[in-house]
Amino acid sequence: MEVPSSKSLLPLVGDGNAVEDDGPPTKFDKDRHDDDDDDDTAETWTHESLDESHRRSKRPFSSRSLQVVKRSGVTIDRLRFQELQIHGRAAEQEKILSCLKKISKEDSEGERPKSKSKSKAKPIKQLVLISGVSGTGKTTLTMTLQKPVVRMGGIFAMGKYDLHQRSEPYLGISIACEQIFMQMRVSDSTSESKKKLDAFRNDLLEDLGDGIEVLTTVVPSIVEYVLKGLVRECSSESDSEEFGYGPGRHETKAKMHFAFRKLFRALSKHFSPIVVALDDLQWADVASLELLEDLLSDRKNRHLMVVGLYRSDEVLSDSLLSKTLAILKKQTAKGLLEMTEISTGNIDVEGVNGIITDLLSVDSSPATMELATVCHRRTRGNVFFVLSFLRMLDDKGFLAFNFGAMK
């Protein structure tokens, strides 16, 4: 494949206007093979060929342009990577949003089906599994659920597991619950929000009684954010050790599972839909996977959606996660939940082109497609590497935001 010359990149630098390239092609305008390229070669090609283009096309901004920039609050030397939309994942987005609709009250409490067989054929509780190697955008895809969930009046929370904290029980679920309770505290500003929170609190205390102290061991913030000090926090060393893997674990597990079932039932009742995303599920501890299995098997919780993200290349067929997923698949056969699997691979050139046009605030053109081809060739469409490559170009001053469009 022929590497595009510096001419093809000219419309993307400086002020966004095309510049006539009357110079000879550089020594880097020749055939290269992906297998023979290394990082040093990519760096050298990018720096030398683009530097010449940048030098010849560089023009100062007009005073009017600078005034627009100052009023808009946009920096000249930095692109808006944090505001990028998701690209190259249209099918995956549609699939994950369709799962969300199945747990919403509007969908489940709509028109009653005419036959009983139809009502049994459609489970409501959802388990969405998003797999892929590192850097393919699993987390970004999951975060597209946040705004729709909030618009529905529900709660979206994400927990994350850590390779070096696998001995800590319920780590990811604990982080997700902390987020849930913090969101409740932030939203506790209107009379309607206060009524919902009071109703949730009363239901939880009525269902659990003194057993609610079990939850404070895993999620201490429930005392501060939700229960307002109505129960004590089990923070002593002996209380914490009780919920580990020592003697009496089975009795403790039963208490913990009961408490979490009641918690998520109350959440689903007052803040539906509830979406809990668990990142790096391949590193989840035994206690978390057992609790996850129990929550997804709860027949009385209809409006819960769990999104599990894991690295497909780090999960073996005999791993704990694989065994847990096999058990959950059997639950789908019983109609207790619906499981959806999404695989995130590398994006194509069109997806890379979407990132570039969004980032630079320009319309798609042959020039952006040529740059997208270069990026795709260097990164093979891994989203993380695509963004890293574009950040490198930005840091070197070879890309600039199109202030004329101000998208």
C-alpha cells in the first residue's frame, strides 16, 4: 500500500484551507509493508513529512479568528478529544440501547399481550456482555447508556475490578453502589427527589431492619448518603473480616445476598431503570461473581440491567468467569433473564474518518479519508491507538481545530 504524500495531509493543518503542493514527493512517499513498520519508523515518517507540510502551510490566525476563539473558550493548540462522539459502533449502539428499552417501565408496563405464551417468552432483566481486547472502546460504548438512563429517570453506575485487588470481596459492585448513592445525594434537591429518596429509604429499612448493617460493610457511604446515620456503620476489623473467605462464609454470603437483593429491588422500584456496568470483569473475585449470579436470578427484580465488560483474550474456557457465564446462560433458558453478547473489534477506515472529522470539526473529504487511511494502517483500527496517534500529531502541531465551523 502506498503511503499518502504530505500533499494529502495539507488540508488538515493550519487554518484548514488547502495549500498547493508544488514540491517534489519526499523520500517517504513509497511502498511500505505493515509487518516491517515499527514505532520508530512511524514516528520518523510522521515527523519529517508532516513537518515540511506544516512549514509551508502555516498561516497566522486573523485577529477576528482569535477574538472568536477567546469568546468561545476553546484553546488554539488543543483539540477537543474529551468531546469526541463514538464512531464505528452504530450496530453495537443499537443493540445495547434495545436491551435498555426492555427493562424500562414504559416498555414492560405497556399494552398487555393477548396470549399468556407471549408474556412468558419475553424476559425483562438484561445481562449484556461486551468483550474485546484492550483498547477497542468497550467502556466508551457502555457509557452511551448513561444519558438515556438519566432521561428515563433511572440510575447508571459503573464499577471496576483491579488485577491487584482480587482479594477484596465485592470490589466492582461496591464502587458501583457508591456511585449510586452519591447520585442520590446530588439529586436530593427537589421536593420530588426527596419524596422518592424517602420512599426508597423507608422500603429498605422495612425490608431489612437491622440486617441493613450488612450492607454498610461493603458500601459504607449508604449511612451518610441514604440512611442519614439511622444505622451504625460496621467498620471494625472483626466486622470486615466476617465478609471475607474465612469460617462461616456460607452463612455470611446468604446474609449478604439477601441484603443486596432487597437493595436492588428497592432501587428498581423507585429509580427504574437501574443499569450497573462492571468493567474488567475478568478480574472479578469469587464473591462478586456469586452475588452477580444471585441478583440476575432474582425473579422479583424486573428492571435491572447488568453490563459486564471483559478482555476476551484474558478469559480462558475453564476460568471462574467462564463458569459463571455458563451458569447464567442456563438461566436464560428458564426465562429468568435475557443475555446479549457484543464483541468489539477494531474499527474500519470509515470509523477512523468519523473520529478525524469530529475531532477537527470538518466535513468528510478525500483529504480526511487519506489521513484516516494512514491512521488505520498505523493502528489497525484499535481505537485507543488511533486516538494516541492523533494526539501525537496534535502535540507536534500538525492538526488544528476548524474554527470556521465551530461544531
